[in-house]
Amino acid sequence: MKKLSDTLKELGIDFRFPIIIKDARGNETYTEYSNRYYYRSEYDARGNETYFEDSDGYWNKCEYDARGNETYYENSDGVKRGTPRSQSCDGKVIEVDGKKYKLKEL
């Protein structure tokens, strides 16, 4: 990923370190320091961090249920726990005899 400071320099925009960008909820989505270390995060609508990566190549991603409980976690070190939504039937809609049903994982 290209660092924000590189883009700002190319555009001739003056800036100071640390560069910190926050979303509308106040969550830090990007932070970069003068030593070139950066990290970025993504959040779901409830404010749970769903993705993190840093300039050292580490990353993790998480998924949460409606109550905010972590249901899936995976990171760049190969740690995995839970079942990703993409492999779950929860929330999927099926049709049987013309009627639609929404599946719920138990």
C-alpha cells in the first residue's frame, strides 16, 4: 500500500506527523508516523474493528454477530477461529414451493 505521506508529498501538500485520519464515528482509520510506520483499520456499523493492517505486513480481520460478539477471526500469522460468514448459511434466503425462508444459524 502506498503511504499517505508519499501522496501528499507528490501533490505538494504540507503536512505534519503523525498523520491521523478518523471516520465519522471517531475511529482511527489511518495513522502514519515519521518513521514510516503506518496502520489502517476498518470498522462495521457498530464500531467493531473488522480489519487491521500495518506497514510490517501484519493484518487481521474479524466478524461479529448482531450482539457484537466475535464470530470469526483470522490473521497473517495463520491464526483462525470461528466460521466466516461466507461459509455460514446464516442470513441466506432459500425458496421452497414458492415461499422464501431466511436461514438462521443455531
